[in-house]
Amino acid sequence: MEEESERYEFPAVISKKGATFTPQGGRCRSDNDFNDIDFDDACGLICQEGCGDWAVEMQDGSFNMNGVGPLEKMVCKRFGDAFEGKNAFEPTSSYLPGITAKETCKELCDMDDSCKYFAWEDEVCKRFPLRRYTRKSLESCAGLCARDESCVAFQWDNKECQLRAEASPDLSTREGTGAFNACYFKG
């Protein structure tokens, strides 16, 4: 159990560069938030366009059923439509090289114009709608949002700063301010 002294003290108002920010919950949320997804799901999503089939395999080419094995040795393999009627896991002229989990996450972000930044962390693909910074103080995060006209809110989570182009105060307040995380809206 956390002791009260271990909690970060979030100010009720932050003023930076002519903008005023007030906390509205623990995480900034919107109707268009990206869900964090695992490697198998990310591989399947990037294959929805232009692939006949896909598989998560070991880098040595052995088949990997249900993501079993060390993740750092796995790749997403995609197969084109030209193999119709053939074994989907047999290399053909339309066979695409395997890509790592991080590369899969990047490609998934590149496919969506609203995704501006991605990170592969804690074995999941995380996608962000504006910009993400690490090692930022709460005050410097507010300053970054104040300078960006498209930023309506920022989420600060223990020195990680996420600028948000869209966020809903109603959705954001559903999760209370955490011990080390809060969502601030530009006023």
C-alpha cells in the first residue's frame, strides 16, 4: 500500500506562457484513443491491407503458435495475395520479410494519420495522437503544451509527458488523479 508521502502533489492550477491548466483526472482520454495491443494483434492489424495472411514466427523461420517464445526473437511475417491456393506459410514471390515487434508497432502507427508517435513498451504497442516526451517535469510538460496550438491537454505520468490534440474532460475524470499521474486541460 502506498503511503500518502509517496504521492506527487499536483497543483490545482498551472500557468505557463499565457495558458492555464487544471487537472481533470488521472489519464487524458478521448473517444479516439488507441488501445495498447500485443504483438500478435499488431501483426494482424498491419496485415489487413495488402496481405493474404500473416504469422508470428521465430526469427529463424520456425512457426510460433500463439506467440510462444522470447519476444525479442519473434517477427511478424506477412504473405501477399499471390499465394492463393498454396500453403500460406511457404515463401512465395509475394512473401514479405519479417519485422520485429517495434517495427510492427511503427508500421501500425504509420497506417493511421491520427497516430503521431508510438512506443514499444512492456511488451505492448502504445500509440499516441500528438507527441510523447520522457524525463520532463510537470512544469516543462505544461510549457510544451502551452507552445503547441493543437495541444488541448497533457498527461504527465512520473516524468513522461504526453501532449494531446483531443481529449474529453468527461472521459478523463473517470479515472482519478493517481499517485504519479494526472491529466491537465488547457483553459
